[in-house]
Amino acid sequence: MRLLFGSCFTLLIAAALGLGATWLTLTRGVAFGGLTIGAWKAWPKSGSADIDPYARAMVARTGELPTGMGDGVAFYARTDDGGNVFDGRCTFSISGMTPTARYWTVTLYTPEGRLVANTINRHGFTSEEIVRDNDGRFTITVAPLARPGNWLPTGGIEQFVLVWRLYDTAIGVATRTTKEGPMPAIERKGC
Amino acid sequence: MVRGLLWILAAVLLGGIVHLSTVLAMPQAAKQDAYSRLAPLTPVNTMVPLALTKAGAEIMPFMDPAFATAVCRYDLSGGPLKLIAPVSQAYTSVTFYTRRSVAFYAINDRAAGRRTIELDLMTAAQHAQVPEDEEITAADRLIIESPTTMGLIVLRALAPESGLMPMARQALATAKCQIQSQ
């Protein structure tokens, strides 16, 4: 009787622990070998045959196709530099410089990776579209309501994700320091 | 007391096994992976331009809306595949994915170094059958080995400004992928 109770208890706990850990890691996006620059995180290895099992499982679950290593690298940000989660009802400013790349794009998504509908059909900017100041720097204002300059509308959604993709770049697995890859700073300006 | 601890230890160990095996099984079990999403839209071994990435009509999550995309869903069981892709004015890349969405090879227009990207995709077994002298004479023939018989070739052309999207789509329209009968 004790044995039966014990093994049932063990199996239940094991199933709960195992499935819970899988669910947590796949929904929170745990992947190894990440490259962090400020609030930006990239997993260059996920775009190669060396992709780790967690990233493989995540990609299969979400249905996305990772950016290939010979193509470019994608940096994801879910918070500003101070750790404030991106809220579409607040205003954030992104400014500074980017690592060297032939082209880059920045895109705003829902946490599930969908685009946010808006009246001006603006989901992001490319390196060619962005308006820069005299010394080549730029500022993007991510806000629910129209702003002058580079305005990226949030549609007022509860939470959003920014993805910065560098195409044809030297940034990748071998990148270690922030000096090699100065990513733009993100700052919350108010809600 | 000791017995209770042993049960808990067994539970944790077993839980670890459950966790690892579910993570490893996920790619096989996933019903909504990229290949499954593209299968109804793309006939096999044909280059198909995808509709523009628009809010509410995304085929896959986290697609870059600045790009025009074309997909060739391949099956190499009938022989090696030839890919011919003209390069657009801005930036073009080709990424090869396995059936389970692993990006095993990617190349961009500059690395390809010509006005058209030309590649031969084959399995390791098919590569072994290519006569050696042929491979040498065709030095500029780029051969890619696919680890799986089925997979996806994704061709992406950048529209540096939204007004240039028709140009990017035009460049992809003439891209081809076809089985080469032996």
C-alpha cells in the first residue's frame, strides 16, 4: 500500500515537474549561447545547424524560421535599458548607433510575433528609411500616438517586442564585447 | 523520513527525464511549425512568392515586413535540386532549412558574388554520386548538402523603402527551383 502510494506520488510529481519545466523554458524563451548588448539579446547559433535543443523546440512550437547565420543576426528586446517591460501605452525612445551592417531593419511585434495594425502601415524602419541628424545618429519614438520624426506606432497594445535585424554583418558567434556592437539605447519617456 | 526523501529524489530525477524528452520530442510533435504552415501554400519543388507580410495575415511569426519572400518546399527523393535566383538591387539572401526548421545554410548576394545565385542542393548520398572530375570542372558550381530529404529554401529580397517593394517582388518572381533528372 505504501509502495503504491509512494510510486503514484512520485510519478505525479515527476510529470508535473517535467512538463512544467518544459512549458516554462519554451514560453519564456530559454536558449543558450546568447549575446546580450544592453537590452538587446541575440542567439546567432540559432541560425545554424548548431542550434541548441531548447531553441529548436521553441522554433518548432512557434512556427517561426530563425534568421540564418550567413544572412544576418536578429536582436530581440522586451524591456528598456532600465528593465521596464515594453508597454504599448507608454512612450519609449530608441537612439544612438548600430553595429556595422550592410542593411538593418527594426520591427515592432506583439509578444507572439504578429504585426500591429495601424493607420499609417508602419511596422518598423529600415536603415535607408530612417531620418538621421547631422552626425548620423537617429532617434525612434515608439509611442501610441503620432510623434514628429521617426514614429513607430504601438497601437496601444499591452506588451510589445522589438526586433533589430542586421543583414550582412560581422556581428555573430564570435562577438563578445559591447564595443564591437554598439546597439541603440532604449529609454522610457513616460506613460 | 529517509524513505520519503528517496521518493522525492526519484520524482525529481524522473521529472528531469520527462523534461528533457519532451523538449527533444517537440520538433517532431509540433503541428504548427513553419513547414506545416507553408505546406498548403506551396507545391513541392516549385518556387512560390509569398503574399506580403501584413498585420493580421502573417504566415509565420516574426517575419520581417521589409522583405519580399519566396519559398521552395523541396523533396530531394527524385534527385538533386537546382536553384536559380536573380539578385535584387538592394539585398537578397537564400536560407536553407530542414524539415524541422533548422537553418543549416545561408548565403547572401555579396557572398554569392554574381548577379544570380546558382546552387545545387542534394543529399549526402546524391553528392557522393557526383563524378569527381565533374565537380572540379564546375569549380564555380556551388553544391549544398541537405541533412534531410525534405525542407525549405527561403529566398528573401529587401525593399529598402516601402515604395521599392514591387522591385523586390519582381526580382523574386523569376527565381526557380527544379529537380534535375539524372
